[in-house]
Amino acid sequence: MKIAIVHDQLQEFGGAERVLVALKKIFPEADVYTSFYNPETLGIHSRHFKDWNIITSWAQKVPFFNKLYSPFRFLTPYIWEAFNFNGYDLVISSSGSYMCKGVITRPETKHICYIHHQPRYLYYYETAREWQKYWPIRVYGHLINHSLRIWDYLSSQRVDFFIANAQETKKRVQKYYRRDSDVVYPPVAISKNPPEFNPSEDDDYYITTSRLARAKHIDVLIRAANEGNFKLKIIGTGRDEEYLKSIAGPNVEFLSHVQDDTFKALYTHAKAFLFASVDEEFGIAPIEAMGYGIPVIAYASGGLKETVLEGKNGYLYEELNSKSLLKKIQNFEKLSDKKQIEMKKEARKSAEQYSIENFKKQILSFVKEKTS
């Protein structure tokens, strides 16, 4: 088959982009279509895409559009409907907030959408920016979002088959699009060799990996570190970085992007992975941490309730504040070395079901079933 993979945009590297990389490995000859491609903002992750045949939209040629795509999001339908997929047997869209599932294909071309999440700003979920803070923006947003919600629904009916990245997402696909979907959890890159589970004096800090954006609530983790006086290492960058640094105590370290070998070393000696994101559909970063044998202490929201098992591979805290998080950290700290090792082993075991091999097997099986 001649295959095209469509992705929202390639300007930052997160969970959706990890899925895209995995899809391209499964279908190495596929062409990749996207709205914007910016290797510079991808940083060290740009290496994943350097040999790909990437076709960008007309918007790529418009100066500053890639930075102003949010206020100009009323043009989103025109971006995706302008692509021509004649000649392709299969189109796989990797769709999130920029709604690339809205592409138009011929009747004989199968369109499978792997959906990471519906556009949060259209359905009143938390977003990276608090766009409703100022009334002119709020009025403007409500006006254009109404039309976009209609288009989002109508374009979802063009998709032949949906794959949801979690049970939480499956529920939302049914709720907002009235469509059924199959669940295939995203692939998580974990070492084939299980980590050693020997306590060390170097295991004296907690860790998180995240975009530094509002909906990730890194501020909750920082306040907990300040109040609990424990070491916290933060991997990632984002628009809220300066603010987060301003509230962080000396025991909080910002590491930006790190190389793979440094990343592995950091995870090897972390006590636990902290997570405070709201309505996260799946959450690849916590599973990646489990792959290193790191228990996860996460806010009980969205897909994390599917993957973090209370007292087995981590803990879930019920209130989004530092006090609630600290209670769970204290529960973890009270465990004996033996109990902590058991939790680490259980975390690793949990992560293994989300391997790249399992993802590939399920995707190929799904494609074969729907295209034969």
C-alpha cells in the first residue's frame, strides 16, 4: 500500500511526536504531512525527522503563522482540507489539538485516525495558556470556537476508523464525536534489560519530565518540594519556565533537555516520578519512568487512573495541591527498602505491556483487519 501519515505539527517533541516516530518505524516508506515543521525548535529531537519525506502545508510559507497558529486557528480547516491525498491507499492521522483528522480523502482511501485527544480548548478542558483570562480574547475565542466545534464534529465523521490512546480518550471520542474506537496504548521506549533494584545513597531526589506549561501544573510539584524540603529535578522546557524558576527553592533543579545517556542516569537514581497534569488522556512520561523501575506519584485524573495502581506501582493523590501530594510522598518514604523495591519491580512490570513491540503488533493487526 501507498501510505501517508498526517501529524498536527512538528515544532515541539512530546508524547504525540513519540507516537509519530513509532508509526514511521512501522511504515518506513510512508510520506509525512504536517502543518508546520521547525527543526530548530525541536532541538536534539530533530534527529528523528532528518531523513523523512515531510510535506508541509501552505501555512508553513506564511511568515510568523507557525507562532500565531493559536489566534489564527479559525484557518485550521483550510490547512487540512488543502492537502491532496489522491493516490494513497491508506492515510493515518496522528491527531490532537490541531485536528489533522480533518483531512479529506477519496472514498477508496482508508483513513485511520490515531487520536491523542480532542482539542481541549473547544471542550473546556485546561489548556497550556489561560486564554479566557482577558475578555477580548475570551469573546474572540468563543466566537471562533463555536464554528470550529461544528467543523471538528463534521470532520470526525470523515474518519473511517478511530484508534484511541486510552480508555479515557475512547470515552471522549464517543461523547464528542458519537464514534466508536479501539484502544491501542501508545508505545513507550523502555530498556529491554530490567534495571537493578538495589537502593543507593545517590537515590536522594524525585524527578519529573514535562513541557513547562500551565496544564501540567509543575508549580504544584515545586511547592511540594519547597514545603517538604526534598530534591526535585525537572526535565523539560516551556513557556512557563521563568515563572516556575521564580517560585522554586534551591532544592529544585531545572535541567531543560538532556542527552539520552544523562536521561538514563538521572532516572536510575530517582526515588519516584511526580506528575500533576490534569485530564491527561494517557501520559507517556509516567510510563517511561516506570520502565526504569521508578514508582509514579500522580494526580488522580484522566488516563493516569488506568495506569497507576494505588500502592502497587505508585500512588494517586486526590486533590491538586502540594499538601495532598506530600501525603503520598510521605507514604512512600515510610515504606521499608524491601517494600520500595517491590514497588519498583511492579512499576517495571507495568511498563512492559506498553512496549514498542506490542504497539507495532496491535497497529499492524488493526490496519490489516480494516484494509483487507
